[in-house]
Amino acid sequence: MQRHVIFAAGLLAAALTVAVVNGQSRAQTKATAPDAKAVIATYANIAQAAYGDALTTAQTLQRAVQALIDKPTPQTLDAARKAWLAARVPYQQTEVYRFGNKIVDDWEGRVNAWPLDEGLIDYVKGEYGAVSDENSLYAANVIANKTLTFGGRSIDASRITKTLLSKTLHEADGVEANVATGYHAIEFLLWGQDLNGTGPGAGNRPATDFNVAACTGGNCARRVQYLKVATALLIDDLRWMAAQWGQQGAARKALMEGPADKGLIAIFTGMGSLSYGELAGERMKLGLLLHDPEEEHDCFADNTHNSHYYDVIGIQNVYLGRYRRVDGTLIKGASLSDLVKAASGPTDARLRKALAHAVTQFQAIVKRAESGEAYDQMIAEGNTAGNKIVQNAIDALLMQTKDIERAIAALKLRPVQFEDSDSLSDPAKVLQ
Amino acid sequence: MGSYAQAALIAGGLLAGAAVVASGLGGNRIDARADQTDARGLAPGGAATSKGSVDNRNAFSHASATLSFAREFDFKIGNAIFRKLWVSSPASTRSSDGLGPLFNARSCQRCHLKDGRGHPPAAPWPKDNAVSLLLRLSIPPQSDAQRRALANGRIAVIPEPTYGTQLQDLAIQGHRAEGRVHITYTEREVRLAGGEIVRLRKPIVRITDLGYGPLHPRTMISVRVAPPMIGLGLLEAVPDAAILARADPDDSDGDGISGRPNRVRARRSGAMVLGRFGWKALEPDLVAQTAAAFSGDMGLSSALLPATAGGCTAAQKACLAAPHGASKGGAEVPESLFRLVVFYARNLAVPARRNANTPAVKRGRTLFHQVGCAACHTPSFTTGKDTPSPHLADQKIWPYTDLLLHDMGDGLADHRPEARASGREWRTPPLWGIGLTRTVSGHTFFLHDGRARNITEAILWHGGEAQASRDRFAKLSAKERAALLAFVNSL
């Protein structure tokens, strides 16, 4: 029977683990093929650099936040928003690491959880609804309330601390929409609610919301504190993850010390799962099906076009084995593309072309957004041209996933078993 | 090479021609066989067992490992719909409206927290909500016509005349909620071999803040905690014949255990079919279960249950007259979205077992069988070859349930029949994943109403057909009990 690669799509993470190579070492048969470990090292180097950039841009954001707090003006608020937008650029390029690496997937919810019930954090208006909902914390408004009641308990929220946000409130009551930390919590604090539906405009929080002396929106001291703590937590989390990709980091070692094909499978899993299920499916197709402005990833800032675009760039980065750092430096090394090319030149060419095509389609979304029509407007019901441009991008992702599968097949990679239990890889042994 | 290589799924995208977009279609072919060598159920879902982490709250949220990238797309969209907050009509987002007017939750995920097990409120309203459980309501038959309708299976229960078959404790703006769930407990002590004292709490349930007048005086109330979502597609794929083969309605083998199938009316065909899902096995398959949950829990119509007002009864006129979210000829949950949610529910994977090889767990497994737990908590089935989900077909699975109804005695009885299930009978719940309840859900509340605060209490509540096994458990030494619990927690 002919065997093909299987893709355990399902998941995220970790999914594929141990893999077996059919046949002889490629190095012997394909003189031009790079060593698989060198390819994996490039992948780890890009991760280290990109998480490092995410960290430094978050530190820049932290300085801008401090400037806003010191002197809350429209100018300092605008500078903080620009710093947040800049911080998203390297971070989104790391998302491709999430689905191939359990350590990233387990951590990701701390920094990039979405969507969120913003009423947990601060005041909300409009149709949001202040009445008690089945999520006790839906409109809890931590910034306004020093005591919160949920799960039959009273929670002392008088001091807004890292522990309160990350341990007590984040995913409180088991509700995933209770997002208290990460980029999107900070985004909401900087922009406020987007009350424009599928009409033009992002959130429009006034700078005076951070003015303790002449406060709008109430509780400015607590809002300032929340923003400071959430930003500091983001930096803690990014610093930790960047370190995991250092020379002695757990994420790098997990890939470098395992079988080479396991590492290659991890790279492909990240590319395929981000392309197909996560980005094309959950983040784009659903919003298009529903024409729902809530289905927008960076909704408060109207930054979704960039958020999606840099995801796609990240996918291309890990295949081509290169990453342009925030400071302009180019990280480059032995690439998956080289490896596939040695096995099948046409397969590599197809995949490179498909990745480039996807980038073009997402550039079109960016261009349209920069011309004044935000992503949530593009997916609005009746916006035929906008819908089309989003669908084109989705189609490009679906196509590129097929070429990713072809590349996996060309390398004859085949996942065979579970990672963390020899009892699973060899059940017979266990029964002895 | 391990036998899991045979569990490989051929990537649909390689073979199928056109891209499949949210259609529920796929080009997958299967190269998977039931793994008969996994004699301890280390991979309880067979090749579909989760490959995700089992040490954090997402342990129940991973997809069947046999999904292709293409089907992962459907799973992810299904997940997003599962957690999507529905809004009342009319709203600017026409695909997202239709909530209520009466409802228990705005989204699937709000009850099925982290795809795991619900819990009873920590305190009566307003100190806590009762979002991850609900109350089923009905009354005894009031006429011969009603008795006949029950007897011939045309209906499963007689609805409470005003409130229907379920208490919706929330409502959209401008409408009254039906009431609030109020639960208090009485406790008693049980003494186990070796002197350990266990306190069992029994719930006393009442409804406060009734929104539509008094309840019928003979109202029967059943508390139902949201069950975990894992492995449902695999349970659906167990052939009827394999379940029915274990039924012994008249206890003809004299082991004190009957095991009866529930028989329910299929909504579309009208045929009487095997009930399989729900605490009393009231729903035959995941399409029916999903439609019932959309309707009863969220007030959303689907093709199978087209009433736009969900749980509103004829006595709740304003509720029936409220604006709804269905476009003409359609349902509030369009078929495309509905199918994706069903696909998601079918493919939430069962986690791999943990610590399966410690001496205590091995000893506990033997005790589990010796005590008699396995008489109803049937360890293993093989899924059918012919199922709507080919990637779940022909897998040896380890759910630890027979999917049959058993008389569980007075202590657990809700005295509220549903179809063929009596007021003393419950469907054996699966045990797979039970050891991760605290990891995923942050608690260990078990049984239909969450009264048990740990597995020991849950076992001690077993009566009726399970009384003898429960008594044998109580007589085990403390060390043996710990071993048995270690085994259960390894599932």
C-alpha cells in the first residue's frame, strides 16, 4: 500500500513528534542538501532573534507607556499606540512557532489570548450590556472595582499586581474570554472599545483616561497601574520565551537533541497549522462567514491587516531560513527550502511560489486597509470587493498548505508516534 | 516501528482536488486499524488520541490526532463558533443573532468550560451563577393521551406546562428569566474500612425568582452538570450492536446488573433508535445533541429544531413573539455553522493516559475489575468501520462506559423519567480523562449534579445495581482504595 504523510492536524502543538526517514541518509545521496540539523539550527536562530525583537519592541512600548503616564497627552498616547503597533510586527512573525512547539503553544495564551470580554478590564459602553451575564466577570471592570465576586468568592483586587492579573483573573472561572494579560489587554487599554461596528474607525480612548489629576473614565490611577502591570508582564513572558530559544534554552534543545526529522516535522507543522486551521480558518473564514466585526484579531487598534500579514511573513521566514530583524540585520542560514530543493526541485519551487503568492494577497489586504478601509469593514456583509480580497488571501493559504504537504512528502517524513511516553511508542513492552 | 504508524491518515489535501472550505467535506482516506495490542488503553482514543499537552487547562481542547490539515480548518472554525457569543435579535451581525429570548448561556463554551466538566454553583445566586449546570423539568402524565404518548415513545417527557422541559435562568433584555437555581446540601457520614470517614452531601434543589408564576405542583426537577466534551465522536462511532450486546434488561445472567438501552424517537425519521448521549442517554447522536443544546440552552434554532424561540412555551407569549434571528427559510444557526460545531464536538480528542505503569495503578486496575466497576464501566469497544467520520473508524477505544442505563438506587435517583430511562436510572458516564478534571476544570465535582467532591464520594453514592460494588470498595483497605483511585485518575 502506498503511504503518504499524515498530518495530525489536529493540533497544535506538539503534534507530530518522532518521525522516521525512509531510505538512506539524504546527505549521501543528495550532495547539495544541507544537514537537517543545520536547518533546525537556523529555525531556532530565527526564533531567538524574533522573540528577542518582540522583547525589545515591548520594552520600547514600556517606555512609551511610562511617558504617557508621566504626561498624558494626545501625543504621548499616540506614541504609545505606535509603539504597540511596532511591537506586533516581530511578535506576529513568531506565531509560526506556536503550532510545532508544545512549549510555545502552552505559553501563548498568556501573551496573545483573544477574543476577550473587555468589560472584565475597564468600562465599556454601547450594546455591551452591564447586566449580570453568565460570565460573572463579563462586566466586572477590575479598574473600577476593588472587590470582585465570582465563583462564590470575594476577590481582593485592591492592588493590581502581576499575580492578580495572571493568576487570578486570566481565564477566571474557566472562561477563555476572561483575558486579563497580553497584547490584546494592552491594546484595549490604549485604544478602548471599537464602537464602530463594520463602519470606519478604531477605538478612541482619550489620553485623559490616564490623567490621574484630571481623570476621565474614572479610576485613572488604577487604569495606569493596570497598564503598567500588564506591560511588565508581557515583558516577563517575552523574556522567558526568548531565553527558551537561546543556546541552552529548552525549546532549542528539544529540537536539536531529538531526531532531525522530528525537528523538521515541527517546522512543517507550524507552517501548516498556522496557514490552514488557525489563520485561514479560525481568524479569517469564520469572520467572513458571519460578517462579524467582532471576528477581528486586533480589533481595538484596527491592526488586523498587519497582524495577519506578519503571520504569513513568519511562515515564509521559516521555510526560506531567513528573518529581517527590527534593526535591519538579516538572519540567514541553511533552510528547509534547500532541503526540499535537494529532494525535489519542482516541489520547492512550487512551495516558494505559493508562499510568495500568499504574501502578495496579504499585501493587498494591507494596502486596502492603509487606504482607509479597515479589516472589519472588508468582511462586512455586502462589501463584495472587500470580501473578495479576504477570500483571495484565504484561498492562497489553502493552496500553500497543499504545497507544504507536498514538501513533507518529498522529504519522506512520516510521523509515527507519541512523544513523551515510551509506553505509547511500544505498548507491547509495557504489558510485560 | 510502532503500530501507530498504521494509524496514519492520508492527508486529504494531497489527494483531494479542490480546496475544501468550511464544508465539512474532506478528501481523507484512512489507513488505520483497531490497535489490539494496546491492552491497557494507553491511547484511550486509539489513533485519534490527543497528541497535545496533558498538563494544563487545554488538555481537553485538542483535536483528534487523525485529522488532516484540511479538516483542522473545520475543527478550528468549529471551535470559534463553539465559543462565539450569540446576541439577541435584531442585531447588526445577522449571522450572530437569535439568542434566546430565554437561555442558559450565550455560547457553548460558557457551559462547557475548557471543553471540560461543569460544576454546581459555589453558593446560591447572586454570589455565584449556575452557568455550567441546568435544571430539566417535567411533570407526570396528566391524561391517558399523555400516558400513551410516553408509552409509545412519541415524546420523552411531559413538559412543565409553563416552563417547558428546562429552566432557562437568563433572558435577553426586556424578558424575564424563568428563575434562579438554588442549591443547598445536607450531609451524612460514611465510614470506610480502616476508619476513614467520608462526608457525603446531598443537594436540595429549589427554584427562586420564578418569572412566570408558580410551577406545576408535581414538577419533577433534575440537575444536570455539563459533561466533558472529549471523545464524543468515538462514542458515536460505537456500533449499536456492540452496545446492545451488553444489555441485559432482565438480568438473565443473575449478576444483579441489568443494563438497559434507552430508546428515543429520531427527530427526522421518526424511528425509534438507541439513545446514547446525555445523562440519561436521551439523544441518539451528536447532531441531535447539538441541536437540542442550541435550542434549549441558547434559544437558537437549527434545521433539526426550527423553533426560533427555543425553550419558550405557549404560556410565554411575549417570549414567542420576540424578534428572532432566522432569515427567511433558514435557521438562526445556519446549516454550515451547525455542521462545523458538530464536527468540532466529534473531534475533541481523548488525552493519553498518564502514569499508567506505576505499581499502584496496575494494582488499582486489577481491583477495578475485582470490585466489579468494569461490569458497567466497560473498558473497551472498537468503533465501527462504517461511520460518518472515517478518521474515527475502526479504533480500539477505552471509554469505560457501556452507554447503557442502570438503576443507581434511591440516593442518586432524580425521580424524573426520560423516555425509557426511569427516575432511578442513569447512563454509565465515560471515565476517560477523569483524572485530568482538576487540571482542566480546577475542581473535582462529579455525578450528574456535581454533588460528589471527589472520586471517592462519587463511588460511595453508587447504589442500586452498583450497590455490591460500592460495598466492596468500602471494604477495601485504605491502601487498596488509594490504588483503585490511582488507576481511575490515570484514565
